[in-house]
Amino acid sequence: MIAGLFIGVPSQASAYPLALEGTHLSTPVGSVHRYNECVGAPAGRRLALLGDSVTYRSSLDLRAQLMAEGWSVCLLGVSSATTANVLDLFSTVGDADVIVMATGANDAVINLSQMPDQITRARSLVGQKPLIWVNLWMQRTAIDPVRAAHDDELTDQVNHLITVGTQRHLIDGVVDWNSFITARDGRSQRYLTDGLHTNSAGATARAHLISQVAQRFAS
């Protein structure tokens, strides 16, 4: 079963296999942070953010900044999750006006070939609501350098699939996290703890970028 840490208004989670980050193994153990604060909130400013361990580890900072920018937040962060894993729990997220997906890192290191179908699946689950995707920057420093040597290539592949998703009108907007990190030297050290996961400043910056893109679709 999933080892859950539920904060806010929890929903029941189903058991499913989670890929172990940085490896090609799998384990039935993972952890979930979930907030369902969109329930009962006024329509137009309800934002659902669904992601992997980048969202999971920084959920408090992400939530705080999004709320500071005027959003009611439904947040689902699942450690070690692929896009498919996160979408398996889509129904547990409260009703929202804008849906933001922040996945791809684990798809890249496990089985990237499944991600195009999962983008299509996300579009189907979201329906007519705006679907936004946060793209990837990954140069992991906390794993074997031999494995991390392919991170630039994997990042490019994930971001290409996200771009194709926009071209196919499956994704309505992209949060360009990659360009934010690479815009100035030293940002990866300033905003990331290990070349992937954000520190508090990084999570705040990430949430602000998400809010900026989501604002285009707010009513």
C-alpha cells in the first residue's frame, strides 16, 4: 500500500506500483502529499497541481506561494511517480479551473515511450479545462555520475514530448522551468538541492511561474 502523509482534506488512495527514482526498479511504496482546498472555493481561481517528488518535497512552499498569488490550491505530490502513476490518482484531486501537470523526470529514467500516451490520457481526464505542463530541467548530482551523464539528453526528450503535446493541442500552456534555470549562471545551485528538486526559494520561484501561466486561463 502507499505510505501516505495526508494534509488538508484527504481522499482515499489506491495502491499502485511506483518506480524508484533514478533506477529501473519498481517498488509498491511511495508517499503522497495532498491538499483539496479547491472544494467549496469560488470558481475561476482554483488551481490543481499534480506532480512527482519535486512537487511532493516542496508542497508547503508551492502551496504557500500559489495561495499568496490568489489561488485556491488542490495539490497532489507523489514521490517517485511517473506521469501514469500521478494520473492514476487524478480523481482524488478536488475540482479545479486550471490543471497543472509537473511530471516527466521519472518517465525519463524509467520508460519515456509511455509519456506520449499519458499526455493524451491527461487531456482526456481534464476535458475542456485548461491543461498546463511544467517542463523539465535535470542534472542530478546525488546519483552515480555515469547514470547522470544522460540527464541533458533525457531532459531534451521530455521537453520535446511536451512541445509536441502543445502542437497537437493536448497541452494548452507550458511553464518553462528549463529556461528559468538556464537563463542565468548559478541558478541551478541557487534554486535546486540536487540538480532536480527545489529548495524553498526554488519552489517559490516555480510556483510564481506556474501562477503566471495559469493566469492566462483564469476567469
